[in-house]
Amino acid sequence: GHGALYANTIGTYNNAFGLFALNSNTEGQNNIAIGTNALRNSTTASSNTAIGNGVLQSTTGGTNTGIGASALVHNLAGSSNVAIGYEAMNWNTSGSNNVASGHFALKNNTTANSNTAIGFYSLSKNTTGSLNTAIGNGALLNNLTGTNNVAIGGQAGANAIGSNNIFIGAHVGGSQTTGDNKLHIGFGNNTLVYGDFSNNLVGINTTDPGQTLTVGGTMGILEGGGTPSFHTIFQGGDQAADITYTLPTGQGGTNTVLTNDGSGILSWGAVASGLWTLNVNDAYFNTGNVGIGTTTPETELDVAGTITATGLTAPGGNIVTDAAIPSNTFLGLSAGSSNTTGIQNTAIGGSALLSNTTGRANTAVGLSALRLNEDGVENTAVGLGALQFNTSGSWNTALGLAALQRNTTGVNNTAVGLHALVSNTTGASNIAVGREALFSNITGGSNTAIGKASLKLNTTGGANTAIGVNALRDNTIGQFNTVIGGLAMLSNIDGIRNVANGYQALFKNTSGSGNVAIGLDCMKSNTTGNLNIAIGQNSLPSNSTSDNNTAIGFEAGHNTLGAGNVFLGFKAGWTETGSDTLYIANSGANTLIYGDFAGSRVGINTTTPGGLLGLKDGNTFLDVDGSNNLTFTDSVTGTKTLAELVGGGGLWNTATGGIHYSSGKVGIGTTTPGAGLHIAQDVDTNAGGLAVVNSGNTRGGYFFADSSDVVRIESGGSGIGDLAINTGGGNVSIGTTSASPDTENLTIDSGVGGAGGIALMRGVVTTSTGGLGDIGFYNGSTTKRARILVSADGSENSSWFRFYTSTGGTLAENFVIKGNGNVGIGTTGPGNRLHITGRSATPSLRLGSTSEGNYWDIGRENAATGDFLFIGTNGADNPVERMRINENTGNVGIGTTNPGSFRLAVNGSAAKPGAGSWSNFSDERLKTIYGNFDTGLDEVLKLQPINYRYNKDNPMNLPDEGNHIGFSAQKVQKVIPEAVTENSEGYLLVNNDPIMWAMLNAIKELKTENDLVKNENSQLKEKLTALTERQSAIEDMLLALSTNLPKEKLVKLGISQ
């Protein structure tokens, strides 16, 4: 799912399915997260299992298990907790070793430990109370801080808030709100057995015992003898007189019971023929049934109510068992009450497996779990109403409130989460993980839905796979769809055979089928379009109803609404809106190949071809039209056909004896050429049939056939055979007039003092191995000094070129060209197009100019620090290394032999020629913003630049020449720690970015201070102007008074006379 395991660094053995599942995990191991935000903020916690929306999303504790939406959602440090059900242990923060199974079970628990809550709302309000056990819906519901309580039964002890209490039975102890150390066994408000642990009091049918044992009602005694009878020794109600019994004075012997002689005299007597037999501390009953809470026991032990015990063991380890129905366990009101021959069943919760008769190996935990199951086998239901209506469906697994609730006969289904597969009846082999996953499915089969509301509205659609929140949410009958990503194919209803991988891929698709969309927002507007393929983020985003489009690349086919288009490359066909086009491009404005399927036109470097094939180079066009006519267009001649270029326009002279063109053949001296070029002319030794001369006609050569059937090429008619071919034997000579001086196929005679001769010999090759051709180079002897060999390569259709040179008279193969085009230098088996093998520490490739005496060397070294590729310059035989690429990491060093952990390490200055600057991705959609960076003026003022040079022979191999200006990393670290990092060798590096942003903040602070100063200066100027004007007025007034100015000037100064 989107963002799953996004930040993982070294964590292993983790599984994450769903939007942001395990999003922040870095080191945690062995975690399982299924559902939106499951374990989202967990970083280092391990061995947690979270299934459901938001489960364990903030935990730091380990070994927790949460199943159900929002289970353990607020858990922080708590560990070893098990929470199954919607919002089970929702508010737990640090509580550990708790078990909660059921909707809202232990919901408000925060720090309490070692609690067990099984059932809807059981211990729901508990916050800090520990060591409590509650089994049954609403058991110990209102307990907040009480500890060591036990409640078994629906609503048992629901209102109690004390400690050390025991409640057994549905609704029992409901009237007790406070108090500690109490025992209630019964049903509802009818407490059959009451206990007060603090005062050691027991009440039967009373909650107010006045004695150690108090019976509210009749108490009797069994009389021994041949015909045992029961006598009442106490009966409630008004009595005419006290009933008196005489007790024996002794304690009685072994195997004796207290008997009544009928007149009230009690005595100890042996049990000879009674129903009970005493043996020291044991009592047993040989025949008949025993009933507790019932007068008509139907089994050996029939209890009308609930049972509590510190330990309970039965043959086979079962709570309820007999020879006919072995290995069943039923705990809860009416749990498994209809079972007849079903075996190996486990039911915990009221009405769990209520109707089961012959079903076997079922597990039901929760109120009404598998309630109506009759003969279904091997089902697992955990949660209130899970698989409630199942009758004969088998091999189903349901975890969560109402999961698979309405399933009747469906088999092999798995539902995890609140209301997952809740409506399924007969659908089979479905998997639903997440709240309301496959919520509406009824008969659809073989579906997989992982994520909240994935395939929520599906009813009969089958063989769909949806992974992600709301993936395929609206699908009802669509089949064979595969969807991975949040909101992917959200609107699909009946579309089939679609593949959507990416957030919102095929978002609006309703009935479109056979589409493939891989990438964020791919085909997000498609509704009914079919058989489209879109691979790449936002590819084909505008297509809605058109078919048969293919778009591969980022935003390929961005605006297309048409059909039958093919777009390949980054933004290929970005502006195209039509149909039946081909675009192969690496940007929206750079189409290399264009095609028009409807018009059968192809354009290379143009989208407007003038014919079937159009080629464009700048302003020059070459087009082939539908009649195989070729047209040429440029800025000089305009548009011309081939006939216009080579026909009667002056370029060709078609007169007899001139040049003639006919059906692709050219004749010179003939109008009926029989070959591609046919020359018909009487020639002589000096004229030749074909002459090639310079512009001054002073130097040239001739091609002709002489009277000896030798085809010759001579220069200037000198008579020296520059090239001669014997038409009989086919031998060729160069530098001699004889075309057959010896048996060599090719003879070159350079004369005395020449460079030597070349012999080319041909051998007949009849197999797929052996020599195909051999050129030997001799130096005045019959011993080859160099050799070029063409040999077969295991097949008659493949060959090698092998070049040999000699040192000390021995030929060695130093240069090879394989049949596949691979070239080897220093190796006889090149594995690449150019394969050079050199000596260690010696450059394999040298580029340079002998006139300048400088070289570029490229080589590979296997030093103690690992393999690397180096480039050296500036040196005749020992160039200085300038750049290095580490083969193991790909890191590049320029001016340094140790790039360390950096992808690019440059020692010295680096420049970006031309305008512009380096750009970084800064889109907020790509960021998680943690706040503002406020470092500013105060920190900048603490920074002190320094002059320095690197130490000689320093550990990082930094050159010691030249002075530098910079900072001390240790001092910068104290002021702006964000600007300093440490490499793998433990040395500090300074990143100037944070310093630059700090300087920006400093400028803003100075601007603020400057604005304040400017404002103050403006105010001072206004005051100064006012004072100046006032001073001037005062001076005028003083002048007027001293010179008796006229009245009007005094008035101007505000002076009255």
C-alpha cells in the first residue's frame, strides 16, 4: 500500500499491507501490519501484529497483538498485550500483559497490567485496575481501578468498582457497586451463593449471612438406612415451635455420616447402602445424577447456572466431555447447548455454537459466535456475532465484530476486521482484512480484499484482488480485477479483468474492462474505456471512454481523449487529443518518431509527415508518398520530385552517346544500359574507359581493360600497373603490370626499399571451424612477422578477426574482433563492445598528442581499499590521477583519491557554467515539514571564518597545496549543529546550506531592525522640522519686537497688540 514501510532502514522480516502501514519503521523486526495506518508511527518496536485500521499505530512496545479497527491504537510502551475486536484496548498507553477479546473490551485501559477481558464491553471502563478477569459481555463493565476481580457471565459484576471480588453468572452482583472481597454465584439479582472473604461468611440464597454459614430457606439432612430419606432440619417462615435436634457428642469415625432417627436425635452412622460413600476426605456417588440448582438433573452433574473453580480437569483436558462427544469445550450461557455428536469444538461466550449438533473442530469466541452452526466443520469465529448465522459452511475464519456474520454455507472464507464479509452467505474462498472489507458480498467467491472498505459494495463479483483503503470499494459484480493502492478503482461497478496498481489508479472506472494502470493517478478519469494500458505516474489521466490506448512513461498521453493511440516515453504525446497515433518521445515537445495508423504515415523528427515516410532535419524534408514517389524539400530548391532532380532539367544529357537513365540503370555511351553503370566506349592505354582527374585536368587516373584480358587502373598513363586484375585467374596485383606474378591471390610490390609485401591466401573451409582467410606480413623472409586471421567461430555463419604481432620472433594474438562485434585488446575473449585488459596499476587506455607530449590515461586498479576506475592527465609517462570512480559504491572523486561515502566528492572549486543555479526538489507534497528553521543573526555572529590549508599526508588524502577559506567544523557544530555531519571515518564535514538559511534569517532580522531605525529617524526628522519652524518663528517674533514691525507681521507670529 502507499507509504507502507516507507522509512524502513535495517528492519527485517516485516510484512506491511495497507496505506501507511509500518510507515515510520526503521529498525523494528518481525512485525505484521495489515490495514490503513497499522503500526504507522512505530519506529523500533518488534514482534507486533496489527490487523485493522490504525491498530498499534503509535506503539514503541513490542510483542503486542491487535486485531480489529482501532485496537491498541494509542498504545505507546505497553507490551505483550493481545487485543481482538473493534477498539479493544483503544486507550492503552503503557499497560502490559493484558488480553482483550471483543468489541470495546478493555477500551479505556491505560496503564493497568495482567487483565483478561473476553466479551463485548468487558472491563470496558477499566483504566488502572490490574489482575482482573472478566469473561462475558459487559462483565466488570464499570470497574475503573479495582484489582484482583473475577467475573464470568454476561454483565457479571457490571456495576462493581471494588477489588478482590468474584462474580459467577449472568447479571449476577448487579446491585453491588462498592465493596471488596465479595463472592456472588447466581443469575441476575438472585444470588444463590454469597461470600464475604473479609469476615469468612457464606450465605446460601441470602446476601446477608449472620453466621459462618447462613441458608436463606430450607436446609435438610439425608437420613441413612436401607431406604434413605430426606428430612428438613430448618425451614424458613414462621414455626409453631422451634425445631430441636440433638447432636452427637463425638466427632464420628471414618466413613460415617450424620443421620436422624426421625425424632430429632442425630448420630454418626456408617453409610452402608446410601447413595454417597465417604473415604477419609473424599465423597463419591455410585449411581444416579447430581443436580445443583435443579431437581431434575439429566447428566451425571447438571448445574443450572455457572461454575467457578481454581482448577478444573476432565478426561482429555475438556471442560465438558463424555464418551460419545469427546474433546468439546463450552463456556458461556447456552454455549454448545444443542451439541449431539460434534467433537473437538470450543465455544466461549453466550450462545456461542448454540445450535451446533454434529459440527466438529469449530472455535467460537464471543457472544453468538457461530450461534446457528449445525454441521459446519473447522470454522474459527472470534468476536461478537462472528459467523453467527453459519449453518453448514466450513473452513471459515472470522476475526472481528460481526465478521462473516450472515454466512450460511460459504466455505474457505477468511474475514479479519469489523463487519468484514458481514453480508456473505454462500460466497466461498474469499479473504477480507480490514473494517467493512467485502462488506456487501453475498455470493461472490475467490475475492481478496485487504484494507478498510476495500470491495465494500461487492455482491456477486468474483476473483477480484483489492489491496488498499477503499480499493474497488464500489465494485458489485465486476470480476478478475487486481487492484493495489488506496482509492484505486474506487468507482468500479461491473468492469472486469482490470489491473490497477497505484493510488487513485483507474479511480473513476465503472465498467471499463481489460485495462492496465500502473502508477499514481494512472487513468484516473477512465469510466468505460476498454483494453487501455497506462504505465507511469499520471499517464492517460484524461481518457474516459476511449479504447485500445497504450501509454508508457510519466504523463504519457496526458490529454488524449481518442482511441488506438500508442505513447512511449516521458510526456510522450502530451498534447495529442486524437486517435490512432504513435508518439515515441522523451518530452512533450521532442517527438522522435510519430505515426498515423489511420493514414499509414510515419514521421521521424516530425509530426506532420508529407507522405508515407517523412524525415526532417532542420528545414529539410524527405518524403515518400503512397505511389513510392520521393520528394525533397529544402529552403533553397523548395519541393522537388526525384524525376525533377535527375530528369530533363539539365543535370542529365539523354542524347545518344551521352548519359541515359532507364529503370534504375545508367548508361554512358549507350541508351540500353545492361548494368547499374554501363560504359560503352573504345578505350586505349592513355585514355581509359573511366577517367578521374583534378580540376586542372593535369593529374588523374584511368580504369580500362587491355588486350590481355587484364583490367587495369593506371595513374596518368605511365604504363606502371598501379592495379591489375586478371579476369581469368582473378589474381590481383598492386605496383606491377603483371596480374599473376605468383600464386598469391593479392600481391603488393613496393619495390626495393619499400615497406614490405602482403600476401592474402584463401583456404577452402568445409566445416564450421578453421581459417576463412589469412593475411601474413613478412620482412624479407618466409617467416611471418605479423598476421591478420579470419577464423570460424563454431559456425559457417560466424567469424572472428584476430590480429597477431611478434616480439622476439614469436607471434602473439593481441587484438580480436568477435563475430558479435565485440573488440578485445589484451584479451582473446572480449565480453563487451570494447574490452581492454591491461596490467595492474597501469592505464589500459591512453589518449593524447605526441606533439604536445601530454596524455589522458584511463585505467582500473585493484588497491587494498577496493576496485576503482581512474582517469589521469598532465604527464608524459606518469599522468597524475584526476578522477576516480569506486566500483563497489559508484562514488566519484574529482581531485581526491578518497570520495568516501559521497556520490560526488570534489576537492577544490566547482562551477556550473552558464546561467542558473543548482535546483533541489522543494515541493511540499514531497515533504514532511517539522517546523520553521529559526537559526539567525545571533548564531551567524558567533561564526568565525578562518584561513587554512590541509595537513600533508592527511588520512582523507586531501591535497596540501593551496590556501582555503572556511570554518572549523567543531566550532560550527556548537553553533549550528544542523550544518555538520560525520563521515564513516569519523571526520566532520560542513554543509553550507543551513549556514546560508541562517544568514537569510539574519538578513530578515537586520531588515526588521533597520525598519525600526528608519521609523525612529522619520519621527526624529518630523520633530526636528517642527522645532526648526518653532525656532524660526521665535526669532521672527524677537526681531519684530526689537524693530517695531507692522501689525500684520506681528499677527503672522500670533502676537496681539
